[in-house]
Amino acid sequence: MKNPADYLENQVFEARRPRKEMQPVVAYAAAVQAIEAALADAEKYKYLLMRALRRHADDLAAPAPAAQPATTDAEATVVPMYTLEQAA
């Protein structure tokens, strides 16, 4: 995201109020343009955030695949890893 000062494209002037310190001053048109740019970016970020939230909600709502039990086939053979001589 941008800093508020990043939206100001025009020159920022320094002005001194009576008996005060220097303060930044921006032309009215530049301020309006900066606000419009910030609002446009806010809409873009809102769209991206809402899309991410929808995807996250879809991920949460989708049921996790159930663990499937191992199939027991009567014809399946079990082969020992070691022979009886090796186990002894």
C-alpha cells in the first residue's frame, strides 16, 4: 500500500502561518486528485481482499476427502520381508 504522501503528484509547498512553524500546503485540485487515487486503490484492495476471503471460505466449506480403508483382496498375497532362517 502507498503512503498518503505517495498519492500527491503535484508539488507540496511550505507555508508559514503567523507565529507558527512551517506547514505543508497542497493545492485543492491536487488534494482532490490524491483522494480520488486513494479511493480507487481502496476499491482494488477491497476487491482483492473479498476474493481471498471467498476462496478461503470455499476451502473451509469443501469437505476433506475421507480416508479410504485399505482394500482387502482375497487373492492378494503377503510376501514376508525375511525368511525364517534370516529371522532366527
